[in-house]
Amino acid sequence: MEIVENELPTSALVRVEATDADAGHNARLVYGLDAFSAAEYGHLFRVDPASGEVFVRRALDREAPRSVYSVTVTATDGGSPALSAFTRVHVRVVDANDHAPRVTVTSTTDDPWPRFHDPTHPTYSSF
């Protein structure tokens, strides 16, 4: 699934749904992140234990060291011993237009005060 960087969705990114053929308490499912995902990404993602819905805790940045996340979501039953199943949710952070272009002026002459004109700001000029 994809999410646009710097956006904090108010609804779930995705819902993981599991089934259990047992009855009663043994069939009650609790969802969560596996130990690795909780340690690595728990500050970014959370899973509603009752519904299996996956949420973003904060806005993600595509320019951060990581822009693709593979989060493992588990479903654990209420049996003794408890049994679990898992799936991976892949989240790709896509770029938003959040950086303005940068202009650099380099003089090709010995003039310490080069003259330039910014066409996007017609009232600004060094002429």
C-alpha cells in the first residue's frame, strides 16, 4: 500500500482480518505487531488489537533513511497455548511536492556583485 509523505491519515491504512475455526475463548483473536516490527516501527505504526486496523502514529517522510516499510501483523488466539498467524503489510511512502526549488547564482565574471533577475518576482532585481 502507498501513503503520501507528510500526511497523517485519520482512518486506518489497512485492516488485517484473520479467522479461527475454534469456538469460544479459543477463537478470540488479538492483533498486534510482532516483536521485531514493534521494536523497529512501533513508534510509526500501531495495530488496533480488536479490529486489526493498522494506523500511522505520525506523518512519514519519503526523504527519511527509509521510505518502504515491511510491518508484520500477528493474530493470536485465546487458546492455551496461544496460536498465532501473521501477515506482512508493505507500506511505501510516496513523494509529495514539499520542497521548493533552490536557485544558485554563480558569476562567470570577476564582478563581486553579479546582476540577476528573478522572473518569478518581477519587482525584485539587482539591476
